[in-house]
Amino acid sequence: MDQVSQGTKPDAGTGGALNWLLIGLALAIGLALAWGTTTLPAPAPRSAPADVFSAERAMDDVRAIAVRPHPIGSAEIEQTRAYLMTRMQALGLDPQMRTQTAITTHPHFKDLALAGRVRNIVGELKGSDPKLPAVMVMAHYDTVPHSPGAGDDTSGVAVALETARALKASGGLQRSVVFLMTDGEEAGLLGASAFFHDDPLRGRIGLVINLEARGDNGRSQMFQTSPNSRGLIEVYRDVVASPSADSLTATLYKRMPNDTDLTIPLMKGYAGLNFAFAGNQMAYHTPVSTPESLSVGSLQHMGDQVLPTVRAFAQAGTLPKSLDEMVYADLLGLTFVSYPAWFGWLLALVAVVTAFGALGLGIARRRIAWKEAARGAGGLLALLLGIATALLVELRLASFLLKDVASPYALIAQFGWLLAAAGLIAGGAGVLLLRAAANGKRRAAALWLLGAGLLCGVLGSFSLVAMAVGLVAALLAFVSFGRPAGLAGFFAGAVALVALFTVALQIALPNGAHALVWPLLPLAGVSALLVLAPERAGRTAALAGIAVAAALLIGLMATQSYGFFVLMGPMLPMIVTPFVALAALGLAPLFWSLRGSAWTGAAVLAAGVLLCVFTGIHGRTPTSATPELVQAFYLTDIDKRASYWASTKLDPFGWTKSVLEQDGGAATRRPMEPLFKDPLLSARARQAAFVRPVLDLSMAGEGAARRINLRVANANGGRYLQIFMKPSADMTGLTLEGRPLPGKLSAGKWSQFPFYASGADPVTLTVTPGARGRLEVELVEVRDGWPAGAKVPARPANVVPVGRADTSMILARSRLAW
């Protein structure tokens, strides 16, 4: 064991300098490889060949559509429809507008059901054999209130239109391509539900390609597929010049409570692919999402994937059949790796056997001690929880500094700074913990982890979970870092634990286990080198090989970290913990016994904390790119003759408070169930000149045919209705506009049922009553704009509306007993 430690320890002169050089090169090369995966293609100009996708041409549609917000049911969406009808007509798609009543039910929705009157726009580029199942390209043209929606989803609409133009120019399509622009996606996938429920074209569709966006920049990724997608993936892989997809993402997405329009056809058994880009999520569902903020490179990257994919399927004599699943991912943006699921098991077996083989042979040949390997496994757990604790400090500290900023996007707006801070904090913590393991500094490691855990628990609001993470990390460090550890034994034990995690992931997520299998392969190789050839491990060639493995590992882990941080990192930076821990483990053989590495880790960690403090202070000042998001609205209870100005939170500029108290009332928190789950900040307001929405509740029929009829309608030009029902006993047999609804009204609970684009026409519901009971109904008509005579002050600079802001809500009540 002494031989192992000495054999891998550089001398104080050249060896130390060489190791520092190799560490620097590994970091630089790894981060450069990861950076390369975020680069976007140059937009093709308007003068590009007619059969080529041009983002500059597509931007013309973005600028024409994303002029202002156009949510379902608004006056502005009519202008978008008119533009799309004209544009699709010019492309020769013979567009048709479908007006339908849509109903969506889904386990991810808290509502009993979502419904509305939608107007989908359908066009068709006919192939030489229109009888063949068609390829569908789908995007939604509605936005959320207050967002022009240049990203979500005008970008998808523009890509679809430019794809149609390029396909028409190239010709040679065997099967038709149907273009569906859906209405009401933001309200609850209403347009897609309407089409795939009863549109006459639905039976002709053989494959659905959906286009989405979450933000205004970033590389486009094919992030979701239908089950048994090997045939689809093989076509996508073969025809796209630079595929961007990962079966881990697709596997995780299936298990997440997220939905797009593609959810509906997938639930009905259609084959499909989903494309989207995600970046600058400050622009997601906010006024920031303008044509000027949209990345033209992101548009080009999506088009470069969508156009060849659609063209290949449209030119094919047969569409791929449902086969087995595949493991796939673009490897550092350099190549696209794909293989059958069974080969993934083989790779995992090779990596796991190598890791455990090195450990077993090392113990058998007395190269390492099993206790040292056990400390390595425990040390890896301490490393994981220690990094998580450090990142919890970042989250709690940034949240504390931004706690009185009203914007729900306060952390998201600081994405770049938080990402840099997370990298420094996690990296510094990783180096410090591994050096503590090497030197046997268990008391120092346990004390600073204990302090970090206590800080997490009390910073801002109390959090027992945050405190517990730090306490467990401290305990593991104290147990595992008992005395100076030899590199080979510690490393072999840590890698063996990674192998165990790999086995578990391979069983649980076989199509996503490559996230651990690929890193385990170089780690297991390095472990075998340290254990079985210790006399060579400290030589220059071996160290260079370790550095190459570390660079690849850093590139892979940085790429994964960035992807996950884009989606969840500002709100949950701990999500990058396993990736940072694996990268640190890959570098461990190079800095294990280096002098000054502990000071380097401490300096990096301190720099990350300081950057976090700067981020929290910087985030308090809104800019045009990261504005303060506020919402204030008017609510009047017609039947109780009580009116309020209301909001979810005050802003630091006092604007929301001035709105709430404009009529002389004092802003306090009031319960307003069932409209809002949590109490709202509200102040009494003057009664506005609104009329009572139509709310007729009656009983009809006799005996078993008896029914409760509910008839509701807008009376003030509302954009949508919210219907709340609470029975005294369970009720079933619900219908909407004559269509049966699943589920029931539960006794003593409010069930919510929104109806969008409700217009002036009445909406009718029926339900079967029990022998005796009562039914309470509350109806809210939601209309855009303040009530007449409101004295709302102008918003300060860089303060913009979000959510229910600038709306008036008119409430009516009714009750029926029998």
C-alpha cells in the first residue's frame, strides 16, 4: 500500500508542475468541448437556395406574428389567424379553419377538465400518393397573456412555415405533409385535443412532429419520442447533419409532469417526435419574448433538424414501424452515438466488471486494503452530499438576497451568474473534500460541512431538509476521512460505488443509463491502472492518459450539467451534484498529493460564494432584459357587493401597493377560496360598473332521469370563464355541451372547470344528483383590462405584467338544494 501511494505521488519539483499543467489542460479541453456543444449554426440568409431552411426567412414570420400577446379568446389572436390563413394560402397549403369545442383531461392537470372553443388551422402539402399516411408538422399559435411569444411558440410556427416553403420548392414527396397550427395549447392542449378527438383528418396521420420552445435561445433538441422509437431514431440519425438528442432526456421527460401538444397524439397511439430549444428562460411566458430577443441561430438549428427529418419521412414509401428502444446521444457535439438497448447492457457489464475486477484483484493481491476501499465508497457519498450542501448554500443565499423581489423569475433571471457561481462552489467543494480524504482531515471537513448545513437550515426560512443534508455529509466525512488515504484504494472503492449506481440506473432507466456507463468506462480504466500497475501510474505517459480521460469526463459532465441547469438549475442547483462529483473524481489522481491544492479549492469555493452574493445584489435591480414581473388585478363579487384590488406579492418599488390601495383600502392577506388556494394580498375597492355573468342553476326531469343543469355565459366581454362546483355528496354523470366527462364531483370539495374563448354564447353542463343534497357554484368571468375609472399608476421602468395582471374578475354565486 505504501508502494501505491508513493508510486502515484509526484515529487516536489517537475512532477508537481506537470500535474498542475495536466490539470489545467484537462479543465480547458473539457470545458472547451462542452462549450462547443452550446454553439449555434450561422443563420442561412434569405438568398439561400429555395430548398434550404433559412432562419432569416423564418424571422419574417416571427416579426409579423409576435407583435403583441395573443392568448386564446383574445381580440389579438384574430389578427394572428388572419395572417396564418393568408400565409398558408400563399404557400399552396389550402388552409382550413376548424372551429371546435375542445375538452382535455389529464392526470397532470389539477382541474376536473379543461375546455374551450378553439380554432385550429390545418393546411396540406400534397404528395404524389395522398393515400399514404401523412406526416404532420404541429405548432401552436396562441401565447400566454402578456407575452408576444416569439419563442413559445411563434418560433415553432415560423419553422413550420419555412419547412413548408422548402418542401414545396424541393418537391419529390410521396406522402402528404399536413401542417396543424393549434389554438389553446397554453390553456391546456385544447387545440390538439380537438383535432385528435374528432377532426376528419386525424385518421390520415401516420406520424406527428411537434415544435416547441422554452425560452428564446439555445440549441434545439429532439427531446421526446413515441414508445419503441428505434425506427424513428435511425431515420433522424441518418438524415440530420448534426443530431441533437439524448435518450436520457427522453426517458426522464416521460416521467415528468410536463406536457406539450404532442402529449395528446401520443396518448392516442400515434408515432411522433418532439423538438424544442430551451435557453434564456427569463423570456419564457413573459413580455421579454420579443422578436428582438429571439436567437436566430436557435431558429436555424431547429430548422436544420426538422426540415431533413420531415423530408425523409415524406419521401419514404413506408413509415418506420414500432420496434424496440435505443440508447442514443450526441457525444460532445462531435458525433451521434446510438445503439440497441441490449448493447447498453453489454457496455454496462464491461464497465462494471472492470471496476469491480480492479477492486477485487487489488484486495486479493494485497495492493489495497478493503478498509481503504470502504473509505473510498464512503468518501464518494460524502463528496456527493458535501457538494449538494455547498450548492444548497448558494440557493439559500441567493434566495435570501432576493426574497423581497416580487418576480417569480428572480433566480431564473440571474441564470448566467448562478451557473458560474454553482460551478465554482461545487468544484471548490469537491477539491477540498478529496484533499481532506487524502490527508485524513476528517475533523476539518466535518466541521465545515456541519457549519454549511446549519447555515442552510437557518438562512431565510427554516429548512430541516437543508440542514439534514449537511449533517449527514459531515457524518460521512468524519467516518470516511479517518486517516490519510492511499489514492489507489480510495479511488477503487469510489469507482466501485459508481459501478453500483450504474447497475441500479441500468435496471431502472436502461435507455438513460449511459449517463453513468460512459463516465464509468474511463474511471474504471484509471482505477485498474492505479491498482494493478502502480509502478507505472506516476509516469508521464500514464499521467497524460489520466488527463485525457479526465478531459473527456469533464466535457461529458459539463455538458450534462449545463443541460440540467438550463431546465432546473437556478431553482435547484443541486441537480448538477453527481456530474461535478464525477468530474472531480476524474481529476483526483492528478491533484491527490499536490501541494497547494487545498488552498486552490478553498479559493475557488470562496470565489463562488462571493459571486453568489454579487448575483443576489445584482438581481435586485431590474433591466429591460431581466425586468421585475408584477401582477395586480381587480376582483368583484357581484352577489356580495364586495370588490378588491388584489395581488400575490408586493414589489420592492411600491407600485403594486399603490395599485391595491388606490381606493383608500389597506392591503392585507385575505383567504379567497376556491378562486385561490393561498390567501391573497388585497384591499377594498370601489364597485365597478360590471354586470352579473349568466349563471343559471336548475333541476330538470324526474326519478332516474333527473338532472342538474348549469348554464353560464360571459356578460362583460370576458376572455374565459372559471366554474367552481362543490356538492354535498359525490356526483357523477357530468357532461359538457352534451359530451360526457370522466371523473366526478367529490363531496365537500371544490372542483374547478375553466372554459376558454367562451365568448358570448352560453356554456352548458349537466350532472346527475343524488337522492338529497345541495350544489354550490361560483362562476368567475375573466376579462382583459382594468375597470372603468381605475386610477392605476404607470409602471416604473423595467417593471412588466405577468399572469393575471391587468385583468378584471367578476364573480357570481348560486346554490341549489333538493
